[in-house]
Amino acid sequence: MLKPDYIFESSWEVCNKVGGIYTVLSTRAKTLQEAMKDRIVFIGPDFWQKEACPYFKEDKALFADWQWEAKEHHLDVRVGRWTIPGEPVAILVDFQPFFEKKDEIYTWLWENYQVDSLHAYGDYDEASMFSYAAALVVESFYNHYLQNGKQRVVYHANEWMCGLGALYINKVLPQIGTVFTTHATSIGRSIAGNQKPLYDYLFAYNGDQMAGELNMQSKHSIEKQTAWFVDCFTTVSDITANECKELLDKPVDVVLPNGFDNSFVPKAATFTKKRKVARKRLLEVANALLGDNLDDDTLIISTSGRYEFRNKGIDVFVEAMNRLLREKDLKKKVVAFIEVPGWVGEPRKDLQERLASGKQYDTPLEVPQVTHWLHNMSHDNVLGMLKYYDMHNRKDDQVKVIFLPCYLDGKDGVVNMTYYDIVLGNDLCIYPSYYEPWGYTPLEAIAFKVPCITTDLAGFGLWANKVFGHHGEIVDGVKVIHRTDYNYSEVADAIKDTVAEFSNMTKKQVDECRKHADELSKKALWSEFIKYYYEAYDIALRKAEARLS
């Protein structure tokens, strides 16, 4: 196998916490850094300009001579380390200056690769200018340190946002092997998000035609052309590989499943202590909001992720909780948290006051379903669905649903704990996704020994089934529900039944369940999955060598 001497990897989410890709890159970095020792270089957008970036530590001495040269060539970069396990080298680049050359860049893109940028809107321009800037960073660095051609170099671009840079490297530095990973096709996500049936009809969709219909031509075009022209095209699961084949008309070369680094999962005694603290905090927030007295015997469940109401299955989660209200077999009280960032205004003052007082209250606050006020209270999907089902968290309801609509970064004003410090307090996590190329949230849950429910439309759910050799049940640590375009109601029932079944388990059965969840998470560590990346690098490097010879 050909191994790279240098890897440059660009993503919109390098040192920029937006979603799952941040988790992919930041947990994988340690494994590659251990193997490559500062020869893996991450490139991200510099949104902070002269301000300090919370995920990055600048080091003016690192590649100092090149930093000076980059400035000479009007490349405004900050070099330092990404403050994650492994502390890999990161370069943040200011892409704003390239907007004035935008038309020229898009013309080059059309002439060389027939990418349609005419229909661009929204984040397309921003992403493209960053992608172009990232490629110039690699070109400059390569010409300064590596142009003797003795080193094997790989450029790895993530998502359509970094496609332009991959194509630029392909053209200008043909000796570099290019890898492109689509974590979800832009057109597949759009079809699913627009309430169209994606799976039953996938074989019949024409990606280009759907891009026109859904006003996605430019994103689809850059994604498709990058997939076609790079040396190695990859995605994160078998389910998305099928989507790529049908919608981008290009089979992937390798599937790169998303692994996990569990070094920040607390051990033994610390874990037990942290779990107690998390449970206590969640119950304090619930009791202050509801004017209730839920004790530690309450079943704490949650769903979390990006606020994609249908794609992430938030709709079916609320539906299942509504059905659970009337479930005779439910043996415990349930408090269900929906932890997805909405259009948040501010933390509720009345809730903050109750929490600060430390007193016990027996009357609920007004609107006892939400912890923070939203800018769009009357048009929010979660609150709208709770209202439609008349779910008002009444005193005698066995199931209470609470919307926590903010990033759990430890500074939200109500919970004031980070997501990883809170997730381990759950008894059960539920992620009934309709569109989910991989699914980090269930993997994170089981890494913290929390059994979870997911679906076989999530890459992670399919992988779990493959490991088990059968459809996962809750006793396995992960319940994998069969989900299709049309079985929404059955999915809601399956969630309801699983929660009821879990509420009837003895402590011994629950401990067994938690043990199985933990065991499965160990099979998804980066140490198990990194081999697929080396396979992708090998393919890219061989193509680059063939091109040169």
C-alpha cells in the first residue's frame, strides 16, 4: 500500500463547530497525528480574523518562514494547533479577499470542469471562496517545502463546500492525490427535506433533473463534478454509497465509516459521579419548569442533533411520546428532552430564577414545554406539534416533553453543562432518522454506555445490524427499527413499545443492556476504521503516480 508522507485535509468544520463533520475530523485527528506527527495539516475558514478562535491556538513559530512567504503572496493565514486530542497542525485562512475574483474563478471552473455556478445562492459563494483559498494554501505550502517531488502527498476535501479546491489541486498540482468525501449528497438531503419519498423511488430519480426542480443546481453540480474528477471518491456508509451511485451517477471507490475516539469518555468512578451530576441537573431543570417532583427513578430520555424536523425524525419522536402517554405497560414516569438548536432568543428569566432559588415548586411555569424563548414561538415545528397534540406537560401526565432549543456548550444559561457532560445522564437516547448518512448521535450515546434506538435508514443502524448479524434489539444495546418512506406510524409504535419494554427491565437487565452498548461502541473506534482511509489514500496516490508517468 502506498502511504502518504503528507496529508492536507480541508473542511468548513475545521476549528469551526457546526455539526457531525466536526466530530468526524476532530475525533479522527488523534489517530492520524499519532501516525503522521505534524504531517497531517487541517485547513479551515478563519471567521475570527484577529479575534481568538475558541478551538484554535496560534503559533507564529510553526512553519514561520512559510507563514511570511504566504503573507507576501496575499494569503492571509493563521497557523497553529487545533485544540482537540492529538493537537494537530491547523491553518485558518481568510477567504474574504477572493470574493472580488469570484466571476473569474467560476469561469475557470466552468471552462475546466463544466461546473454550473450560475444558479448559486446562499452559502455557495462563501464555501467556494474558502475552498479556493484552502487550495492556494496547499499550493503555496507544497511549493515552499515539498516541490522536490520526493514526498507522496494527499489532499482530502470534505463535502461539496470543498469541491472547488479539490478540482483546483487536481489541475494545478497533478502530482498530489485527491480524495473527496461526501458526507451526504446535497440533492439527496434536499429530496428528503422536501417531503419527497427518497428510498423507494431512488432508482428512478435523475439527480440533475431533481437539482433543477429543487433549485439546487450549483451545489449538485460542484458535488457531481468533484466526485467524477478526483482520484478517489468516498462516502461514509453503504446507504449513502447507493445514493451517490443513483444521484451523482458515480459509484464510490471506498466507504469510510465514521469512527470515534473515546478518550474523553470518563472512566469508572468519575463516570458514575458525572452520571449522577448530569441526572441531577436534568431533573432540576425539569422540576423547576414543570413545578413537579420527578425523582431519580424517572426515565430520562432524549433526542438531539441538527434541527431537521423530518430528516432527523424529530416529528416521529414527538409522535411516539404522544402515544406513550396512553401506554398501559409504561412502568415509570418519563421526561423526554428534545436537544436541538432552534432559533433561540434568550434563556427564560423565570426558569433561571427558580433554578437559582433552589426551592421546590408545585405550579408549572407558563409554556412548560420549553427552556429558552424562541424568536419564532408561534412558527416552531416542535412547539407546533406539541400544541397540536395538546401535550402541555400536565401534572398527571406520565410523559413530559421538554424542548431544549440551544447548543449545549456549557453556557446556555439554563443547563450550563456541555452535551458530553449531559448525554451520559440519559437512560435511553432515541434517534429515529429518516435521512442519516451515518449518525454520530447514537454512536456517541453508546460510547457513554447509554442504550439507544435508531433506524436502518441511518448508516450507523445498518452497521450495527451487520455487527449483530440480525436487527438490533434494545437488549443488544441498540434497537434498530426498520424504517421506509411510508411506515411513520409503525416507527412511532416501535419507539413507544421499546420505551415501555425498557421501563419494565430490572436493574440487572438494564446493566446488561448498558454493557452491550459499550461493547458495540468499542467496535467503532478509529483504531478499527482508520484502515479504510489508508485504502483511499492508496487509491489516490496510485492514480496520481499513473498520471505523472
